[in-house]
Amino acid sequence: MPVGIVRNPEPEDVRQSAGHTLFVEGKDRNALDPDVLRTLLADMSVRVEPMGGSLSIRSVAEALHPYHEKYYFLIDRDHHNSATVESSWRNFPDPTASNLLIWRKRHLESYFLAPEYLARSSYLTCSAAELANRIIRIAQERVFIDAANIVIIEAREALKVTWIECFTDPHSFVTREVAKDMLRKAPQFEAKKRSVSQLLRLDRLLARLDEVIDEISGGMPQLQIGNGTWLERLDAKKLLPIIINSNCFRVQDTACRAVNQKDKLRQVAKELLSQPLAEQPGDFQQLHSVISGQVGRS
């Protein structure tokens, strides 16, 4: 159902919509994610609050969702695969799982790297073509380091998988020697050593690096708009501040003084998110839709 701004709401309306909270990444209320997303969701009665990093959010989401159906959680994509990401949107809200959504791009900042979106900012001082070229040039400098880091993160996450379960029958462990024998005979240890050895083989890691570079670049020697996955996969938390704090953007306070770098990024993002919902990136529109759907049902 569409959600608009309600003026002079009845007390009952406020009571029914109270309590809806979207928890996002960030160390405090002034962090970028909660601050700018409040702008996107400003037309509905929902709080947007920080809850640390993605690991903290996932843990709390899993623990609280049976007890707080009006709590929703949103994290960066980071290492999550497409199947996991799409499932989070397709099944939201899922009564059998946490009310967790995962951005389709690596970070929230990734959405603001899209040249055609960023060029809509009234703070832009260069041409759209110059902005696009600047984004490509600066992103090109991160292709190889980010690709190598993706390989590291993938290996690290693979090693976190639970590969052996604890014993459960105390009656089978009657002596110290029996306990040693049970550990000695557990086949999972040898299997894990073999799998880790395969996972960390240098030739495998280097081959995966080539694959990631080709995915990011679309197989081209230089990045191009619309080719490859670099806008989705590069580290936008590093890239976006460089773009915004270049001479392509000018943001001033009420005294016509240049604002600091963090506020400059924040103002550009909030201004873009205050533009009509129909002009926002698809994921921003979908986030607004699924949250407003929940608010409208209460």
C-alpha cells in the first residue's frame, strides 16, 4: 500500500505505528547509514537506529525476531552470495527466520557511486561526464587490492563453517583413554586438514584472484560504465569519500563556509535520498516498500 505523509495524525494512529525500528550498521546515531536512511524513510513512523557491525546485527536479529516483530535489520552485502541476498528480500518478513535484509551491493555507499545517480546532486560542480570519468579513474586504482581482499575474505569465511559437531553421549566416554580414542578416530579432522589444504593452495588462490578481477572489470583492461561488477563489488567506503571530497562537489554551511569532509558526504547523500522515491535506485525503492508495508499492517 502507498504510504504518504500524515498530517495531524490521530493518537491511535501513532500508537499503532509506534515501535517499528530498522537497525542498520553504524557505531552511533550520527553514523552515515542511520542518518541518511532516516531521510529515505522520513514519510513513515519508523525509527532508524545504529547497531554496530554486521556480525552484531545478525546475532541480535536471530535472537530478537521471535519477540519483536516490529524490529527489522539491514546489513551490507560484504561476503554474502546472491542466493542469500535474494532470499532475504524475497522472504521478508520471514516468521521462521530473522527480519534481516542484505543490500545487493557491497555497501550502502556503493549505490551513490553510480554516476547517473550521483550526478543529480545540486552540489555537483563539474559535468556529468567529468564525474563519471573521475569515478572510473579512482575506482581503477582499487581493482587489484579489492580483488585480492575479496579472495582473502572468501577464504576466511569458508574456514568459519562448522565442520565438526561435539559429542553428545556421556556414557560413551568412560575413561581418559576412551576419550582420546574417540578423538583419534573422528574422521572429520583428517577431512578438514585435506579441505583446508585444498582451500589454501597457492595456485587455487591465484586462479580465484584472476576470476574476481575478470568479474569486477568485465574482462576489460580498463573499467567501463555498464561493464563488469565494479560498482557493486569495490570498496565504496573508501571510494565514495574521495569522489565527494574532490573538486566535483561544493557544500557550504549557512555562512557560506565549506563544511568538513564527513558532513560533505552526508549532505550529498541526504539530498539525493530526499528526491522523489520513483527516482531512487531500485533497492532504495524496495526497502521503502517493504518497511512501509510492515508499518501499514500494524
